[in-house]
Amino acid sequence: MDDVLRPLLVIGGTVALTLLMGWLIDRALRAADARHPETRLWSLLRSCQPPLQVLLASGAVQISYAVWELSLGKGDVVPKILATLTIASAAWLAIRAADAVAENTLARYEARTEDLARVRQFRTQLTMLRRVVTTILAIVASAVAILLVFPDLRALGTSMLASAGVIGVIAGVAAQSMLGNLFAGLQIAFGESVKIGDTVVVDGEWGTVEELSLAFLTIRIWDDRRLTMPVSYFNSRPYENWSRGGHEITATVYLHLDHATPIPALRKRLQEFLLGRADWDGRVWSLVVTDSTPTTIQVRAAMSAKDSGDAWTLRCAVREELIAWLRDHHPHALPRVAHSPAAISPSGTEDHPSP
């Protein structure tokens, strides 16, 4: 009974002490956050509380287990479990701390600059770096846990390193697509071709880049659908980036009208309509005839907007307004289907091809 009760008392007391330490650290971070409202670092570091608590508990219990020479019998696996928990929680804490520092750095950068394009670029690069750091820390923690906690696997690790050349070639061929997406993601993040928040047109769908991972890029389409694509697509195929070089965009509306359309009056109506629209940024506008056919003319209305969202709204509103105005004031300007009786020959009979 004493062999079980004694370890439980020691472990319970150690865990209670670590809980008290974690609570004191959280109170200190809260006080630091109250004293320094100009930075979010201390409040963000409070998110490290769960991994810190696990690290303190597992490390302290592991030390107590060795100092008090505790044992739960032959083949006791508690030390190995505690060591694994310590390594895993340390990696978890490092990831959370890196995320907190990255979020604080991004917030301070956003406060210092008004260039949204540079902010999106910096956010994209930080996101990619966080994913790379998370992956590396997870791999390193797993390797350390295997080599230090389980000595029996060291021989296996040595033999695997001896054949690393052959395995590397095989893995490189098998994971060619995955590695290509990985390097493509890094190239996109630091090459500034696509950033989080950019408006792009891909495969006929336009939307906003919402997430960028090591292998995939997610686009939120205008109707709230998500289009997920491999990042290598953006290095091998052409696409439209409406945010490249600025958010401003010129929206266009094409109308097919009759030749009798009063173009000057229609142009004046477009100007009057744009003056009352908040989504027109006031830079440019125009209305010109761009093409003609034997039955209709093609009229193009162009107007500038501050971003793609306003451009889409403005395009729909202008199309609706011009068609309604022509219907109410100049219905003859709308396209018509030409029809007439069949041609009659002078002799009074219909023309038929001779046999």
C-alpha cells in the first residue's frame, strides 16, 4: 500500500505546486499587460499557459520521481511517459511563443504603416514562416523523443542514417509533388506574386486569398465558397491578380443596343448616375461605342472603383440603371429582332431556285 500511496502523494503535491506556479505566472503576465497597453505581447503570451502548465508539471514530476526514487514496480514506464510529455510540451510551448511574437510583430507593423499591400505581404510571409517553424519543431521533438526516451530505437536510427542516401532518393521521387508545392509556397510567400487578402481570378472564378499553407492555397469566392488549389498552380499557369500594384480597378459594362441609340444622352445619364454613387471613386469614367454589327452596336461603359468589391457592385448597378433608363425614355434604342415578309418577285410569285 505504501508503494502506491507514497508516489501518489509526491506526484499530487508536485502537480499542485506547478499549478500554483502557473497561476502566478499568468497573474504576472496579466499585470504586465495592464502596465503596457501599447503592446499586445503580454496578452498574447497568456495563450502559452496550457503548454507551460504541462511542461512544468511533467518536468517537476519527472524530477521528483528521480529524487524520491519512486517506482511503480518492474517495467515502470512512467519516466518514459513523463520524458515524452516534457519534450512534447516544450515544443508546444515554443510554437505558441513563436505565434505570440509573430502576432505582436504583425500588429505593430500594421500600426506603423498605412500601405495595405505591404501589410498583406508581411502577413503572408509571417504565416509561411510560422508553418515552417511549426513543422521543424514537430519533427525535431519527435526525433529527440525517439532517440532519448527510447534507447532501443537508437540502433534503428543509426541504420536508417546509414541508408539515408538511398532513402532520400526514393523519398524525393515519391514526394516530388509535395516538395514542389512546398518550394512553390515559399517562392510565393517571399516572391510577392500572391499575398493573403489579394483578389485573384483563377479558372474563371474571382475571390480573395484567405489562407496560404505549405502545400495549398485557399480562395474565398464572392459567394462564400472556398476554392482550394495547390500552390504550384500559381507558378505554372497564368492568373489575374487584381490587387497587384494597388487596389484600384476599372469596371466595364457592355451593352448591345440599336443603331438609333442616343449616345450623347446615354453618356450624360451615366455621368449623372455615377455622381450619386459612393462606390465610384471619381477617378475616371467613359462611355464609347466599341463595335457595330448589321443589327446592333456595342457600347462600353467604364468607371473606376477603389477595390474589386466596389467594382462588382458598381458594374451591376450601372448595367441595371442604363437598361432601365433606355427602356423608360428611349425604348427604340433597345435591340430588336429584325423580321419582314419573304421577298416577292416582280411577277408576283415567290422566288425559288431553279431545278
